[in-house]
Amino acid sequence: MKDFWSEDGPGSSTSSKEGFAGVKKERMNRLIMNFFVTEGYVDAAREFERESGTTTEVNLETIKDRMLIRRAVQKGEVEDAIDRVNDLNPEILEHDSKLFFHLQQQRLIELIRGKEVDKALLFAQEYLAPLGEENPQFLEELERTLALLAFEDPASSPVSDLLGVQRRQQAASELNSAILHAQCQEKEPRLPNLLKLLQWSQDRLADITDASFPKMDLQTGDTRSASPAIPMLE
């Protein structure tokens, strides 16, 4: 995929349609398409392609399998997700021990969530303990996960964050990035990081200059001319 800034610079004479601060609209559209494809919004990508004429080198049909895997982890169906990954590309988990451990750890968490204590202990002993013996970090994470069993109400324990939705999302995102990498695609969408950079740049400019400059409200998308406020004299 081409780099976003690989063509003529912002404000060049070849720019027929310009967006914010002289950036070509076509480049903005590619950023949006990159976000849809990387995050797996197939229907949105198709509709955006139809409306804007922005194409992608990625076969949108291949995104469906990746999204089924991601949603399975988000729903706590980790075993199903692992089976789907192995059907898609068995080398993904074979060559990424950290990802494999985190998925197995999430399986353990789901067993604990379901109050299947005996199954959880057996699973930890058979599948996770051997991984912990090979890696001290894995062992530490395993011990923290098993600590959930020490509390009558794990949801109120000091390690209750392991049972949160965010934990599932973290595992799903890690797996999603690994699949993207295996498919020679970008592991993360570019748009969020560029927006963070834009916000930092705007704040920095406001701190160091009295000159007006175009500023985007990242919540509404509106642009306006901005300059630092001039302090009133008493």
C-alpha cells in the first residue's frame, strides 16, 4: 500500500481537490479506507468505495474471516477463534508464542468466569503451566490469573480487571494485528495516530506562536483559524 505522503505535497499545483490545510481529498479518502479495512468494517468500506471511488488493494472478502475470529474472542469464544485461526493460517500461532499464551490465558479466564473451577485448574496445569516454565513473564501472568480463584467473588478482587470487557478486547486486537501482519497488511490503522499527531501539533503551535493557523476540532471535524489568546492587561 502506498504511503500517505508519497505523492505531491499539500498545497501543490497539481492538487485539484483539497481538504483540511491543503491536503488532497484523495489522500484523506485513502486514510479513511485504510481505517475501514484494517478495523474490518467491510460494509462501510464497500459503501465508501462506491461513493468516493476510493479503491483498496485488499480483497474485502478476506476481511470476513478475520472479523469472525475477532468477534469470537470478544464474545469469549476463544477456542472457536483459535480453531478459525488455524484453519486460516496455522503458522500465525505456531510462530507467536506470546499471542498463543495470551489466547490460552483468555480461555482460562473464561473458564473462571463461568465458575468452572475444576476445568480451569486442569486447563492451567495441562496447557499454561508448561508455557510458564519456559517464560518467567508468562508464569507471572498465569499466577495473577489463577489468583482469581482465591476469591469468593472474583469480580470484586484486586485482579478483577482480568474479567473485564477490555481484557477480551485486548486479546482480540492482538490476534487481529497478527492476522494482518501474516497477510502483509498494516497491523494498525493510520488515521488514529495521525489524528493524535494533529492534536499535538495544534497544541504545540498554540504554545509557541502568535500567528493564526488553521485548526481542526477533532470532535466535530470543523476547521477554523486559531491563534493563542492574548492576555488582558490589568
